[in-house]
Amino acid sequence: MSEKDVNSLEVFKGTVEVMLQDGILTREEKRLVIKLTNLLDLEPDEPARAYESIRDKKGVEGGRIIGRIKQLKVYQDLYEVALVNESLSKDEWRVIRHMKEQFNISDEEDKKVLESIKRSVQEKFEEGMVDKMLHALKDSVTIVGGLFDSVRTKKVND
């Protein structure tokens, strides 16, 4: 899919906004926020500035442009962290969908990412855990695909 300029701090802010849509930041979402902070190589003050901009309903300045390879790596690593949790919440699925949209990840790229996660999981975890995660991975493809289908339908009908 075509590469677009993506700002690290804007991605962080937008992702936190998605997490806060229901007004609650769950333990799993906090875990994803911490991981995302590291994956995006944010400066120590940048998360606080993003939170302030959300609270004040203002834009946020700073961050860096994220290249395509880094975008795919961030998406893959965050997706894998979400999958380590045996039961993924709708909030976590929204975060994954949001990241896919932010990084303009095609279905083909998504399949490659999922295959890479599958290999990684098989290397890192024992067989019982792998089975649980692979089941969650299959569910994620169905759920995220369904979410995108509903978004596409809404855009076409608008």
C-alpha cells in the first residue's frame, strides 16, 4: 500500500484517544500504551504532552516521521503484545484496527505481519500457550476484518 508520512506523537495521541473512547483505561490498554511509547521511541516528556493535548482538546507538536519499515514493526510488535493476553477486549481490537488505519496497512501486509507473529509465538512460547495464541490470532483476523467491513460499508453509504 502507499506510504504516507506518519508522525510518532500523533500516532501515540490518536491511539490513546481510541483507548479513552469508553472513558476507561484498562490494565491491558495501559500495557499497550507503555509498549507503544517504547516502540515509537518517544522522548520522556512526549507522552505527558500528548495526554495534556487530549485533555485540553488541542493539537500536539513534536514527534518524528515514522518510515514504512518502522510502521510495520510497531504494528507487528503491538499486535503481538495484545495477543499475549489470552482474551482480547473490544478496546484492544479497536487499537489494532486504529494502528492498521494510521499506518495504512494493506490486507496483504497484514497477512504477512500475522504470519510473522505466528512464527514468533511458536519460537517463544510452549505449545499450550501457542495453541491459545494461534486461536486468538485466528479470531483476530475475523474480528478485525469484520470491523473494517463495517467501516467500509459506512463510508460507502455516507
